[in-house]
Amino acid sequence: MKSLFKKMGSIKNKMPFAGSKTRSAQPLPDPDKQDLDLYWDPAYAQVLETWGEGNTWNEIQLLLVNCKGNILDIACGTGRTIEILSGINGIETYGCDISDLLIRKAIDRGIDQDRLSVCDATQMEFPDLFFDYAYSIGSLEHFTEDGIVRFIDECHRVTKVNSFHMVPVSRSGKNEGWMKTVQSFYNNSVDWWLDKYRSSYKTVYAFDSKWQDDISLGKWFVCVK
């Protein structure tokens, strides 16, 4: 048990969306390879239970408060965000994630398994325009550059109205590229991300998030069809 808590502490101090103060980021030689093993790590699943407190979980509630209909949480993890959004009337929230371990934890917390799916966000099996809205939080930056474009295209395909995506952007305002702490991710400029979203969406707005760390600032991108 002590070793598990030690491991959780190590992950929390390095992962981009765990409220960390310092990240020791180094370039990753292969930007075409995504780190996936972490999504089957029970210690990482524990970190996901609290990382959005005081910032992104408040913000997504504000963004969705006047939305109605079916909403998809892409890369939903353990389902904690879905659980938080259950208090908003008029929305039905679904979730998908590549990790069956994380989806099982979402089911264990009481989320209807008929609203959860194990899938790759770049190849979702949902019908066209099945959801009114979609969102992702702290996930899109971990995809390869090609994967980011396909993720956004899939999100556009399955939604009728808007989608909301929270990612870190570089404090420097420069395209610092593909980095690795515990997990690989892109730490690039707002303009770099706007170009990616505009590959599928005509209109995209960027808003500040409260989340931040030493090398990145949180940014919400609101994509309008």
C-alpha cells in the first residue's frame, strides 16, 4: 500500500492536469508514438478522481449550464466529470475512453453502462450527429498530431452544435512541441491549436482556464459548427 501511494504522488507531481507546480519536460524523440500504458495504471486512475477540482470541473459546468440534449465526454476517464454534470437539468451525458479499466471504474461509480463506450476517440462508432454537444478535458494534447486532427474531425461528425476542449498551451507563446513528463503531450501556442480546430470547424473561440503550471496555461477552445 505504501508503494502505491508513493507511485500516486510521483504521478501527481508530474502529470499536466494534476495541479502540479513543476513539470520536468523533455523532448520526446518519436512524436508519432502515443503513451497509452498509463491509462491502465490504477494509481493514475486515482489521480483522475481529484485533478479538476477548483478549476476545469467548475468551468465545464458553466459552459454547459444552458445546453440541452445529449452530451459526449470524450476520454471520460473514471467518469468523475460525468458525475459532476449529473446535477444539470436537461442534459444526458455519455462517455467514451480507450481504457476498459477506466470505463469499469465509471460503471462502478454508478454511471449507466449503456451510456459508456470503450473506443479510440479518432475512430468513434457513434452515428453522425448523435450528440448535441461534446467536450474533452486534458486529453487532446496527448494525441499525435495526426491523431489530434482525426479526433477533432470525429467530434465534428458526431455532434450537432458546439464542442468544448480544454488543453494546455505554452506559457512562452511558442510551439515547444512534443514533450514528455509522465506522459507525452504537445505544449504549443494558441495559434497552433486554432489551426487544428479550424481544420473541421468554421468558428473557434479561445478562452482562459484557471488551470496552469510552470510551463503551460489552460485554454478552452469552443468550436462552433
